[in-house]
Amino acid sequence: MKLYISGHNGMVGSALVRRYKNEPQTKLLLRSRQELDLLSQAAVDEFFATEKPDVAIIAAAKVGGIHANNTYPADFIYENLAVASHTIHAAWKHGVSKLLFLGSSCIYPKHAPQPMPEECLLSSELEPTNEAYAIAKIAGLKLCQYYRKQYGVRFHSAMPTNLYGPGDNYHPQNSHVLPALIRRFHEARVAGKTEVVAWGTGTPRREFLHVDDLADACAFLLKQDNPPDWVNVGTGTDVTIKELTETVADVTGFTGTITWDSSKPDGTPRKLMDVSRLTALGWQARIALRAGLEKTYATFLAEQEAGVLRQ
């Protein structure tokens, strides 16, 4: 099987490479951004025509936290739309038998029921701060759904919850909440600080999935004969931001005080995926949050020492 993984240098893509690299019947097709510009339809078309992958996983995306999404919405919608449309169309055109497109839990409405079922897609307005990114991911999901409907190809999508793990982005402004917390508490411990200020009240609840669990779920979904058009991938459990923050502090060895600045916004009260559809198919997450955080922090330290930390 010739498997193309787009975005293989990112957190999700590298987890997929780890999942598949030792499978003897799989030949990985990997191209860096410098080797293949996914924003160019001509370049993508030439790649698929030449390499003719059997299976494709579209993990490449422009991603970021609330600040990045709010500051660069045009970049987020354009680049993610281009990646989705170019890769999905070229895959169909050149005979790819299976394609899995990776989206995000932010495709669901701002006021979605909790836990969020797949059926609530497009039922009300999106969260404004990441609407541009969400619309691009919804478009990718719908491209797969309609190419499958019209042409009979097995193109489908997976919608992961909040991800963490090796290869995450630890940028001080543009990272997501968990890597931001890891970096903040690590630096506080190293600097000998006695206090870290956290935003909000700590009461919102969030769900976190280790990226290696996501890679395993992707492999599981690609083996399904008749997978759903799109399916949530998560743990089905959540924690408060306060619980998460205290756990990160403990894992990183920070022993000072955590002060909550309640003048800062909390954001959405809860974001939890309904994973009953995936559970019914026979897959469940296996990496517990505490164990996953310990592995992730060890990787953070190793990446920092090697000078390859994304920041």
C-alpha cells in the first residue's frame, strides 16, 4: 500500500508516520512543504499523477490558538480551503482508493449540545474567533462527503478533539492551551518563580486526546469497509481547566502558587465530543491524560535540548 500523509512534519502527521513506519506492507509517501506546495493545484496534481498513492491521509493544515485565528482569519480560511480542495480533488482524479480528511471539533456550533454529536454540524452559528478555520474544515468534510456520494470513492473524515503530544507547537502567543501551559510552568520552574497567573476562573471543561491515540484511530477508520462520512475522535471524558492546570504544574515540577485572574475570559463553558459512533465501531482511546502529559513533557525537554522545539 502506497500511503500519502500530508503534513507529515506536524504533530498529527508525525504521529501517523510513527504509527505506519514499521508496517511492512506500507510504503510511505512523504513530502515537506518545500518539496510539495499544497497551495498549488498544479503541484499537487503532478504529485498524485506521478506517485499514484493508494491511500491518503490529509493531516496538513494551518493551525493555531484563539489569538492566531483572530489575528489571521484570511490566512486560515484561504490556506486550509486550498489544502482541502487541492488534495481531495487530485486524489479522486488520480484513483486514490481511500482518503481520510482530518478536521477539528471547532466545526461544531458555538452552542452545540454537550457532548457534541456529529448530527449537530451546521445547526447554528460557529464560534466567531475560529470561524474562518472551521469553515475551511467543514468544506473539506463536505468535499469528501460529496465526492463519495457522486463518485462512490471511500473518502471520509475524522474530527478530533483537542490534541497534544510530541511535536506540538509551543509558541508563546500562537499555541493551544495545553502546550502553552507546559511551557509557562516549565519556564516558571526554571526561573525559580513562586507564582503563575492563569486566565479566567478555571471552571470551563475541555477534552484532550493524545496524538498517538488519534493516529491509531485513523488506522482503525481506514480499515472500515463502510465508515461514516465523518466521525468524532476523542476520549469521551473532560477535565476542568483548573484540574488541567494543576496537573501540568505537577508534571513539570512547579511547586509555587497558581493565581486565577477572573477578569480574563473563560471562553466556552464546555467542549466535549460525543464519541458513541466511534465506540460503536469498536475503537476507544487508551492513553490516560496524566500518563500522556508525562510523556509529552519528557518529549518537550528532549526537543528543547536538541534544538528542534516548535516555538
